Amino acid sequence: MAAAAAAGPRPEAASPQCEPPDPAGAAAGLGDCEDAPVRPLCKPRGICSRAYFLVLMVFVHLYLGNVLALLFFVHYSNGDERSDPGPQRRAPGPGPAPTLAPLTRLEGIKVGHERKVQLVADRDHFIRTLSLKPLLFEIPGFLSDAECRLIIHLAQMKGLQRSQILPTEEYEEAMGTMQVSQLDLFQLLDQNRDGRLQLREVLAQTRLGNGRWMTPENIQEMYTAIKADPDGDGVLSLQEFSNMDLRDFHKYMRRHKAESSELVRNSHHTWLYQGEGAHHVMRAIRQRVLRLTRLSPEIVELSEPLQVVRYGEGGHYHAHVDSGPVYPETICSHTKLVANESVPFETSCRYMTVLFYLNNVTGGGETVFPVADNRTYDEMSLIQDDVDLRDTRRHCEKGNLRVKPRQGTAVFWYNYLPDGQGWVGDVDDYSLHGGCLVTRGTKWIANNWINVDPSRARQALFQQEMARLAREGGADSQPEWTLDRAYRDARVEL
């Protein structure tokens, strides 16, 4: 039941068995020749708690019923989080790996702070701090108008596909194999332990389902259809929950086909190769990102290709995080190649996101950071009464920070906090972001995700192995998900 993280789809050329590698966990050591103990990346709360993360992963393919079943599985497989046995040892990787230098990280200083950098010859760029939580920056004019047009043209040549497809048989199969107690499920869902299931407690489990985006109205309609809430107050007591047949959820969802406007993500996308032999403009952009991030060439060059996304009128992407924590049950997609073990889930380990706006949007289409620079973060506070701050179709204006799309502008942020030892720490909850509803026209963006495994040792092994493959087999030995040279010889007027 492997699933890519909800942070965003992987390149379509990648197969779940061949994608970049690596198991879950973050190395506490400094990248010596042995894998350090795996530690959780997040405190046991909110979206980063281990049980919640596994719920989120499964929701990439399944609906509410399977999530409930998985909660039950996590609860009884791993025990209560308070009795977690702690760090677990991993088998050492194939051979010694070099020590990696600490990851660079720009200082935010304060909101509004500007600094001058030179990313291309004979031109200065200015980096402006937009927020400190998450550490978020804006660079006007990062791409020229001609470069923006070229990227759009290459994406159209390549062909775009829908970014999200609803699951069907997988859900039915999972529902048929799970046998769970109604009482156990109720207790796992009842986060505030008041003996009642409020709408927001149910909605919290549908955070990023790879199906329809559930609203309070959707939940109430479902309750009515399956007669789960006789008094119609939107709250389920233990007795009401016990009287339900969970199979009715599945039947209801199967009968109601979701419209594109009801999906978590309504867009089309493709991937453009940026490695050796790619179009010269694509190579130039990657080198510019390398100078911007000040990360090692090995990390940037071995990261994902450029994702290009088109949002038509009505397009949106509900609030999400681009990267996931790594637990023993998960594996980093990009370093999976060097992993020696099989785990149920894989996730995108994206240290940084660099997002480019490729056109000016006539109406809507802002990038919203709902909780940017909040003093505190509380998962359940995202849903209050009928307002869900994650809902980018209806409540974007209530988010703390919105970035308006401007052609050529880049924004970039860090998806993880530092661990104090120069490497990846906890996922930054404040990096929650989404694409607001496009009310008029079309929105084009591109994403460069910089992949770093939270295990310093595994990242080192990955880079070592990729260097060996390059020496022995040349460019054709690169991971399947990086290969795409269909447009490298394209001749497009700039």
C-alpha cells in the first residue's frame, strides 16, 4: 500500500519500486560511516504525530473508512505513543559514505528585510523576507519573461496530465480486509476525549485525502444520507457512532462522484528534466537555484525535475505541506534507490521549495500561508465553526499571508526546521500553504523541490552511489525519475 506523500505528486516516470530511495527516520549522528539511530522528526502532536502521519499517508489513496481502519492498526501495532520504545537501529548502508557538510540556511532577520545577491552576470537580485515562520522569501525578477514563456511552451510540448485521480478499487479492497471495533475507532477519533465527535474532529482526518475535499456541509450531508445523526446537530455521540455501519460510508462515497472543484487539487502538471543534456535554459535555471540556495551541487542536481503546473479558472490546491516526516514505516522517495529494506509508505523529503510564477493571473491564484508567523500552532484551531483555514476555495482571504502571482517572481521557503547539528530537523508546521482559487484566467507556476534525506548517512550513501553510477554508466544510469530529454533540442525563440 505504498503511497507518495500528499505534499505533491512524483514525476510520472517514476515507479514505486524505482524511485529515489530511503527509509524513514532522521539520523542523529553527523554522517559517519554508520547509520545513526532513527528518531522521529516531529513532536507527538498535530499533523506530525506518528499516528496522524500514517493516517495522512493512507489518505493519499483511500477515503475516510480506510483511515479509520489505519488508525486502529497504528494504535495496536505500535502501542500508545507514550510507550514508544524510542530510537531504532537501522542496518548500515552499502559501504562507507563520506561526511556531508552542514546544510546552508538563509537568515530571515525580520519580515521586510532585503538583501542584494548576484545570481546572474551583470544583474543584481533582491531577496525579501516575507515571514519567519515559515522562513519564507521572495525574489522579484528571478526569471525573465522570456524564460517564463519558454517553460510554459516546453510543458505544453511535453503534455500535461491531471494532478489528481480519485481512488476506487484500492478503497474497496482495504475496507474488505479491515475488521475494527466501533468503540476503538470512536476513541481514536475523539481527540478532545469529550465522548462526542465534532465535525472538526472528523474533518481533521480528511486533511489531504487524495479524493474529494470534505467540507462541514459534505459531512452533514453524508450523516443525513446514512442516517448517522438522527438529531441533526452535526455531532455524533458514542451511541450514534456505534449504531452506524461503516460500510455505508463506502457506499455513499461510491455513489457520489466528485467534481473537479471538489478535489483536494484541481490542476494539471508535467515534469521537465534539468540535468546534463537538458535545454540550456533549464540548465541555467537550475544553476541559478544552486547559487540561490548555496547548497552543494550534488544535493541540487540529484533533486526532482522541475514541476510545471497549470491551474485553469476554478483551479486550486487546498493547504498542505510539501514534505513529510520520516518514521520507521516510511522511506524517502529520492533516496529509496540505496535502501536495503522494504517499508509500507514512501514520502517526499523536500528540504526546500522554490516556486516560480510564470504568468500574471487575472483573478485569484494567490499562494496562501494560513498560519504564517502565528505565535503558536494548533492543528485543531485550523477548523473553527464553519471556517476551515485549509480550504483555499472559500477561505483564502482569512489566511495570514497571501503572495500574489507576478510573472518572473520566485518565492522559496524551508519545509523543515534545523536540528541544531547542521541538518534536517522537525517538519515546520508553519509551512502549511495552498493555491487560492483562480477566479479568472489561467495560472502557471513551476516548482523546484530540493530533496534532502533527514538521515544524513543515507543522504551521503545516496550521493555516493549516484556518483558511482555516473562514473560507470554515464548519464543513462541516472534514476528513472530524472530522465526526460524529449525537449532538450527544442528550438524556441526567446
